[in-house]
Amino acid sequence: MPLPIDLPIVDHHCHLSPTGEGVGAARRFAKAGGTHLFLATQNYAGAVPTSLQTYREQFAMTEELARRIGEETGVVAYPVLAPYPVDLLGAAAQIGLSAATELQFQALELAAHRVEEQAAVALGEVGRPHFPVPIEMAAASEAVFVRALETARDVGCPAVVHSEDLDANGYRSVADLASRASFPVGRLVKHYARAVVPAAVRQGIVPSFVARRELTTSSLAQDPPWFWETDFLDDPTRPGAVLDLATIPRRALAIAADPDRVDRLRIPFVESIETVYGFTPRTASRAGR
Ligand SMILES: [Zn+2]
């Protein structure tokens, strides 16, 4: 059974790089049946930014890639912008912790402006290092995380969170930070969710599951909202990591072959986007149709 013609096929978190496969990867995604990408920014220069100007150029590059993807492949790419939380550590080593913290605040402001101007759809990745850090770094990271959520709250957009794997305690700690920032947990997405954690202990936080085969299967039974992502890095030194960009269209095609499960595909590809982001992804065209 082919994919329903009106069903968008969405990768909720990936990165593309002008020095990697770039737009070509989006073309492969389209050929496999993909229609929409949430395109998270990254440090394209391969160095941690130590100035606001570098973030300005980085965000502009993400937007430029999104524009070219639309023009050259027909795939709709939604930019997701923020200073990468782990940048704080590298920047602190070069310009000191307080200047590095201030830089994160300013870059969050910059990203929020792009959301206000409808050039981006969410702040991300925001959060905290996924590994243990010295106590003063952990405190500064937490301050930046709370500021990120306050900033997202002020512009009324979702926040896409980078963090360690969250268990019940982890979800509770992130929900506590959201509550400190008066940020609605229903718009807080845990990116790179590697396990199904029962909704009862997720505190309302929305998981974006890494689209490994077992996880796509087990997540399908979850109540909405939730997403699927590849977290494709487009790093020539790590080809196909985390998952290849063609993965989600392939999984969707396999699931669509099962008449009992095909309707569930509307959860990650339509309903959850409506619930969390507040818009409906429009299906333009699917390659080969
Ligand atoms: Zn990512």
C-alpha cells in the first residue's frame, strides 16, 4: 500500500551542513517520500562561537539552507534556532564563563527574533550538557536553560530540548525548570528520546523518538503528541549518523502497508505538529507521484 497522498512525511529533527551532503540529503529524503523537515541549526564552522556575529551567520545559514531545500527539492524545511547548550563550555574556556553565559542569552534573543519574524518555528536545541560538568558550569547551564524557556514563552513558540536521557526523575527536573520559567510543558519537546517512557511519568513533556525500527514500532501505540526524528548530523566523518535522512519515509512506507496501523502515522506527521507547534504541515508534492 502506498503512502496516503495527503499524508505529510516529517522528520522532526535533523541537521544539514553546507560542507556536508547538504541539500542533496534533502533530495534523497524527498525521493524516499519525505515532505517536511525540522532543520535544527548547528555550528557549521566546526568551532564554538565566541561572538554574537558568529551566531548571526550560523542562523542565517540555517535559514538559507531551508530556503534552498524548498526551492531545489520541494521539501518544506522549518528552521529551529538556538545557541547549542554545550557551546557554553567551549566558549567559557575561551572568553570566561560570565561572558559565555551572556553570549548564550544574546544568541537566544537573536533566535527569538527570527521566530517572531516567522523565519523559524521553535527555539532549539536548548537545554543542558548530556554529560556531567563541574558544578559552576552546571549552574550556568541551568540559568541559560531557564532563560531559553522564558524566551520561548515570551515569543510563544515550542522549545526543543537537548539533555541527557531522561528517566522519571529527569523528566521531573526538566518540568520543574519549565515551571520556574512559566513555560507550558506541552510545548516542551525532549529531542533524541531513546526509549518509551510512560506518559504518566513524562510530566506532559513531548518526546521526539529516534526513529530506530523497534522504537518506531513501540512508540506507535503511545497517545499523542510525540514525534519521530533521525537527528541526521550530515557530518562527513560520521556518515549516516545518528540515522540516515531517508529513514523516516522508509519506516512510514513499511507501516503504511499495514491497514491497522496506517492511521497512526497521522500522530507524528500531522496531529502532534498541530498540538505542539500550532500549524498544519501542508503536503505540496511527494517525489515520484
Ligand atoms: Zn540535534
